[in-house]
Amino acid sequence: MLISIILTRRIKMITFPVKTDKENAAVSPLFGKAKFFAFYDGKNLTVEKNPYEKGSQLVNWFLQKGVDTIIIKEMGSKPFNKIVQTNIKVLSSGEGRVTTNEVIEKFNNNELNELSVDELKDIIKEHESKKDHSSCSSHNHDHDHHSGMCHKKMRSQNPYVFL
């Protein structure tokens, strides 16, 4: 007698940041500052407004909602430090524009890669470097951003520059 056992993945809850609360919204590259989060329990998808302004506070909210997996494009160091203290898995949504439906399909087909701590650290470095240079994209980066001198010089050259 042949007995077959079908193993199914038990999903508690996954979440990922989305740009809007519209149907099939694009995944947001932002994490902590995303305006909305999609929640998927394996059957139902809901989108909720982000009640916090910082990523580290989101982790407690996710834990209260039973989230066991987060899907991201980018993440800062504060939510990362909080997540590594939990059993929450972090998956990559991939490069480029990805919609809610695409993420769910890829998740259901096991096509999303779980990120190691080292991979997450690389994502954080990239995220932090974008944040540090976000207001300096119009000039070269051969200077110290922390001194504020480049911005003072730019303001003196053009008082209408908002930095």
C-alpha cells in the first residue's frame, strides 16, 4: 500500500510595504516610511495604513498581527536590528517594479529568496548610502557630507536651492 503525504507550507501571515491602498499596488522600496502595508494569510489580502513613521516600531505591530515573513526591497538598520531579534523571515521582492499580485504569486510558488543576515547588511548599506546622498545628487561626492559645507556652498551660490 502506497501512502502519499502532501506537505503544505503553513502560512501565518506575510507582509510587505506597498505604495498605495489600491488594488494590485506596486511594492514600495521604502520600508519604515511606507504609507501602507499589505498583509496576506495564504487566502486573504488586506492593505492597512502604516500607523508608525519608523521601521523599528513596525516590527512590534507585525508580531501582534502574527506576521512570520516580511518581503522587502530595502530596509534601514533600525528595523533590521529589531527583526534579527525575532523569528521573522525576510524575503527579497526582487529588482524593479513588482506588484502585489506578482509578489503573492512568487511567494506561493516559492520563487522569493530568503535573505541572509549578510545579504540584509548589504541592502542596509545600499539603503543608507542612498539616504546620505539623496540631497546631493546634483554634484560630485568627493567631499564630507557630515560637515555640511557642500550644502552651505550650494546655498550661497543659489539661495533658491532647498536642501
